[in-house]
Amino acid sequence: MTPESHLSSGSHAEANLLEAAKKASHLLEPHSLGVLHRNPLLDDECPEVSDVDLLSFWEGAEESPERITVEGPRGRVFVDILWIPVSAMLDPAEAASYKILPHLLLESETIWMRSESIRPLIENIKLRAYEKDVWERRIGHQIGFGDAALEEARKNLDFPPAALFFLQTAHSYYVTALADCLKRSTMSLLTRPVMKVRSMDLETRCGLGGLLEANLHLDGEPALAALKRVHEAVSARCADGQPRGVRGRTRGHFAYTVSPLELEYRVSVAEALMRRGDRANSNFYIRFWAYSLSRCPVVFEESRQGRNPSFYVPFRAFKESVQATCPEILDDMQTILGGDLSLSQAEESIEGTAAFRRLVRDQVTERGIAVTASREGSAAAAGAD
């Protein structure tokens, strides 16, 4: 393909995604106060499977994900929607100091607004994003989330592949803290950060990419067949409907995760990464999704018992929870999350993760960011809510 034809192909793909974004926005408008789309529209790491990422502001009490498809000029397009409660945006300093909301806003463009009153809320959060105290608190939260995941790994050494998953989550949050410090994009760092870490290594010169891949044993063959079996088993277990008596956010993540549409999209991305020879990101990606699937029967059963579980943060150790709620997926989960990983290998990965944390913290503090890791939220697992 010539440079000119490559550029033409990219512009056509972006136009297709923009039309799909507008069509999806129109579907959201009855319940939305405003809609933004990710910018750039094309995923530079995997443009052939780019979906449309939308932020939709609403009057609901909690954030919630949703997956739909729409027909674009060049065929079906997957659309990933995050519903954000406008109430979470009223205090701009608080909104800008927690998780990645300011990054989502900084990396998005407006498609539609019901009311002009939403625009100043967005702008105020973006303006506060890099104020020193706000910035330091946000990075502290991110490192705190990583620390909680590291602790969760230690609690799961009876099942080393589960320990490895929580170490993966710890790496994601530490990398998010570093990307934030470097004022880089934080998008996809929870699900497929490997290429972005290698890019950051060019600036930091501290070898984080190699350490991440070694700590997490990402060089194996991604187990897509096992992932599909897990989805089938989980769907059967959860066929009776939604968990009851749980938070709206938990219900949203449950429905999003068991959806066959979501499985289809996740598999297509993993396969695209494998075609590119990117086993590391493909393994990272499907491990994240497999863990999400494994939580569905756990949340369903715990809600049936009258508990009010978080979708991602476990009450009990991974193996115990899965054996109690969906034991038929345990062997496949072991294959996906780390295979025959031994206890000694898991312990070495814990030590390597602690070294990774020290390197990240050193990079952050060298750039004048004071870090006090926050434990707020007990964020023990990916996407902690």
C-alpha cells in the first residue's frame, strides 16, 4: 500500500467511525444531557478493529457501561458507551483528582449537547486537571489502586494464576500513574498497555516494558477457545437475569460483560493483536476480560444471598469464589490467566511488581510530583468501582 492509499484508507475509516458516532449519539439523546466521542476516532494500535468510544452524561446516580452496534457507511460498527452522572462533575477539583475522568474529557470531542450548562462543567474539570494538588492526588489514587491490587495478589497465592491477574491490575494502575505524570494518554492502559509502556520507556529509559512482560508471563499463546468456553458457561449460569439489590453500576457492568456482543468484539480485538504478532497485549486483554466474566456468577450468587457486591472488587479469594459459584470454568480460567504458573513463579512476580512500582514512583517524584498513595476505594481489582 502506498503512503497516499494508506492515508486515504485511514480517512475513509475515520469518516465511517464519525458517522457511526453521530448515529449512536442520536440513539442516546432521549436519556442523555450530552455526548462526546474519543479523539482520535481511530485506534492507532489496532485501527482495523476500532470501535467508537462515547461519553454520555446523564442524571443517573452512577456511571454505567453499555455496548451497542450501529450501521456505518462501511458496515457494522461497535460502540462503547460510558454513562457518566452529571452529579460527579459538579465539584471540578474533586472530579479532576480521581480516576481518569479528566483524561476522558481531555481526549474527547463534543458531538451533541442538550444544554449549554454541561460545557462549563467539562471545561472546569479539564482546566483543573494539572493543577499541582489535584494532579498529585489523582496520581496518589492511581498508585493506591495498584497497591491494593498488589495486596490482593498476595491473598491469592493458593491459586497462582489469579495472583498473576491481580499483579496485572497493579501494573495497569502504576502505568496509569506514570502516563498521567508524563501527560500522556491513559486510554487502554487497563486492558492492553504494552505498546504504550514501550513508548514511555523511550522517555524514561528505565526498562519498564521488559519488566512488565517478564512479571506477567505474557509470552504464551492467548487462550481464545478457553475464553469462549468461559463465556458460554457463565452465560448459562446467569441465564435467570440480572442480580438484584445491587448498585446500578454493578448491574451495568454485569449486563455489559455477559453480552454476546461484548464477547464478539473482545475476541475480534484479541485476534487482531495476534495477527500483528502482539501476544503480550492479546494475553493482557483476554485476561482482563476473563476475570470480568468470572465475576458475573459470583456477583449473581452474592446478590441472591442478600449481599451488595462490587462488580470487580472481591469479598473472597478468587479460587474460593469461583469454586462456589461456577466451578466448571476454573480450569479454563487457569489456562487464560497463567497456565501452570507455580507458587515460586508467582512470588517472583510479586517481587518484580514491587520493583516495577519503585521505578514508577521514582519517575514520578523525579518530575516534582509528591506522591502519597491513597487506599481510598479498596480498589483490589481491574476497573475498581
